[in-house]
Amino acid sequence: MADVIYGINGPVVTVKDTTEFSMMEMVYVGRERLIGEVIGITSDYTTIQCYEETTGLKPGDPVEGTHTQMNLMLGPGILDNIFDGIERPLAEIEKEAGAFINRGSTVSSLDTEKEWDVTVTAKVGDTLNGGEVYATLPETQIITHKLMVPPLISGEVTEVKPDGKYTLNDVIVKLKDKFGTVHELTLCQRWPIRTPRPVAQRLTPTVPLITGQRVIDTLFPVSKGGTAAIPGGFGTGKTMTQHQLAKWCDADIIVYVGCGERGNEMSQVLQEFSELIDPKSGRPMTDRTTLIANTSNMPVAAREASIYTGITLAEYYRDMGYDVAIMADSTSRWAEALREISGRLEEMPAEEGFPAYLPSRLSEFYERAGRADVLSGTQGSVTIIGAVSPQGSDFSEPVTQNTKRFTRCFWALDKSLAYARHYPAINWNDSYSEYFTELDAWYNENYGREFVEYRSGISALLQEENRLMEIVKLIGSDVLPDDQKLIIEIAKIVRVGFLQQNAFHKDDTYVPLEKQKLMMKTILHLYERSKSVVAENIPISRIRDTGLFEKITKIKYDIPNDRLEMFDDYISDIDEKINGILS
């Protein structure tokens, strides 16, 4: 007798008196063959979470096992594509079903009809180990897709097809392992989403992810292969910050996971990315981007799976030797999905109703980031940047606090900065990065020791301003001596002229590190020269009257990114006007 449904509670389905299923096995539920996953087994009941809407299911409907874990199809066609949380292509589903996803959709994750121009690199007699490349093909005009032996297979090549056009399921290489089993290698492979893909060796993250955003690159850098959290309340700019990072960071490939976000927000992402030109290649941004859209009205269990889908796709491209950045927006919605499923399972709740295993699930996700020597013989990295949406901007809630435990970079978004139109609204007093130790050597080698010294100077000014503003709130600014008033004036230039950025200005939306360095140098030069004026008991108003403060504040707009020699003129102007005051 086939196994049948015994009980249904939202996305949670139970089967009674069976020993057919194994833990984490993928199953088909009901007559429409809804995709599900086994999440609990006892002697009496098997518990399954369904990744599709369970409306219409009833006791007695069949449940069919697959004897495999929940897995993804990995191969060419992932880039320039949009999937739901369990890797179903939304464009193909729209052709079949219209605006909403049909339950039990059987559309293939990747296009099995399309022919790819394959160059086979393996030869008969070669010994190939797991992860080694046996063929390549141009997936997009800027990304070469490398076909790799599945990580758990190795052996001798016994048959090779010639170069030519092949579809996804065509066998192009045959491999015989040491037990005599012949493995047929096609253009695709499958991998379970909850199992990290193996690497040869994990490496120390010593190279920064350059984003072109000054507050990040200079004050709170993240490394390639690092982890960062962007917590912030509603309207503080989490999604927009991630958009900027996705557009401008120097990762080779972007995986954007919209986990439980509003539909109009995801449609904005899709529209922007389709229109955006990649600044490095001049090609459409979609040529190196894949999107996982799991909006708030989609089934809650698929939301829980979506970040595992995203990280598995990212690891696949990392294994080819690419630097991949994954944007998870937002992990709070993912945690809410965990909480809802946990409630259906009647598990003992922990803080704020979240399950007790929330920290371990977060760590499982963030620990899959890293820079590594991969099995194909090159180096690759996965950088995870996760947005967190604490209710009421309360950073003491469980998701934010547990995320801080597993990320080394914390970009705290501030509601008051966002409402003051200061973007990115990253609060420099609440944010931090733990990557300085590993990254400073890279900055010293590529941009000189001055970069790190300037950064320390800028940070010291901001900290001193924060201390002085506490005094100003109590007794006003008039009682401060001129040397402290000067610190407040220069810190204002740092805040408005350096940390604040305009995404709609051609020279300010992305700023190269060399310009960031020269901007810091100019601001600190103004500070040092102004200190000499104040030391002579000359009123600070004399410096204000020169217009230097306003001029240096506008430096981000007035000096194009390709005219950095203009900074010398600004330094000369500062010296000339300060010397005029002192003479």
C-alpha cells in the first residue's frame, strides 16, 4: 500500500506508520505532486514540510519518496535567470501559468532544449578527480561556465565527445572509477542544498571586496569571502544599500536572494538590473547576476529554502574560481518562516517565539562563506551580505543579536540618518568591521601606508565629534574653545562631504579607492593647517570666511573620478588661504 497523508497543518504534512522515508528526503505530496522535504521521523509519524501551497490536500492523498535529498540542478543557464525559492524558473512558469505559480509545476529548472557551444578539455586516458574541469562553454558574453566533475566522483576518462553544440542532458565525457563503474558526465549535475560543497583548503580573507561606497571601503571594509550584516528598521535603506553593492562591488558574479520581501520591491530589483550596464564589461548587469525571488505571498516553507538555494548556486560558481557575492534580503523574513514552521510543529519556542535552533541555522548559512583553494585548482570566494529587519529598529532582538555572532562586519543603518537624507545611512558609531587585521597589508601594498593612517585620522575625528556633541547637547556649542569647534567643523565635512554619497551622481555613485584616499588626505590637510591658525589664537570664523569648508565638502562632485590630479590644486588653495590668514 502506498504511503498516504494522515494530517495537514498549513505547510506541515504528516504520514502515519511508515518506514519508507529518510531524514531530509525530498518527496512528492498529493495528486498534484507538490514538492516537500522530510523534517522529522518517529516510530509513528513522518513529518514533511511542503514548499508549495497545501490548499486542497486531504487525508488519504498519496506521498511518494525520491530517495534523494532536496537538491538543485547546477549547469549553464543559471545566470541571467530568475528563480523562485526552490529553483523553478519564473519566466518559464509565467509562459505556462501566467502571473502566479501553478502548484506541482514540472518546469525544468534549466532549459534542456537550448544548445550550448561546448569546448571539451578532457582527453581519453586522463585521470580526473572531483571538481576538476572537463569542458567549458560561454554561459554569457562575460562569464565562461566550467563544467566540473561532481565532487564525490573521480576516475579515468574512457570516452570523449568532440567540441560542438550540446544540450543540457547530452553525455560528453564518460569516466570509469576504481570500482569499474562508468559515470556519464553531462552539462549539468545535482547537489543537495543543505550540504556545503567541498573545497581543497579554506584561506584567510586577505583581499577586500571593493564596493565604491566610501563609508564601507574606508571605515568598515568587508573581505572577499567575508560576512557582513546590514540591520535597519523600515525605510532605512537596506535594500537600496544591497542594490548599490550588487551593482558596483568587484565580485565576478552576484546572487540576489529576495527572501520574503514585498513583490513591488522585487519587481524594482528585476527592472533595475535588466536596465543596468555593468561598469566593468559594458554588458547588461544580468550577464553576471542570478535572482531568487521569493516574495512575501509565496509559500512560507519555500522562503526557508531560498537562502540555501542561493548559497548553493554561489558555491557552484565559486568552485569554478569566481568571486561571488550573495545578497540575502532579508534574513529576518527567513527567520520568521522558521518561526512559523516551528509553531506548526508545536516545538518549544525560545526568545520572541523563534525556535531554539535559530542560532545554529544562522551559523550554518554564514559559515558557508569563505575564500578557498577550490577543487578545480584555482581560488574562489563566496561573500555573504545579509540584511536584517529588526522590528522597530530594535537591534537587541534575537535575529540581529545572533547574526552579530556569526558575521565579522556590522553596518548598522540609522533611522535618523535616513530621514535626514544621508545615504548610505550607516551609523559610524554603531558599526564595526573585524577585517582590518587581515586587510591592512593589502591596503598598504596597493595604496601605501597613508591609506590606513588617513582612515585612522578620519575615525578619530568622528569619535571625538561624538564625544563633543554630548557636551553641546547639554550646554551649547558657544562655550567650546576654538580647537573643539574646529573638530566639529571638520567632522561635518567628513559626514557630509565624505560619508554621504549620491547614487544618482555619475562621479559619486561609485568612487575608486584612489579618490577616497585623496579625499581623506585633503580633509586631514585642511584640519592640520586650520589647527595652526587656531593655535595662534586667531578666531575660527576667519577660516570659515575663506569658504574652504564649503569647497572641500563639495569635492566629491567637483573632482571627476578620472581627473584626480585636481586634488593638488585643492591642497595648494588650502595652503594659500591659510598662509594668508597667518601672515
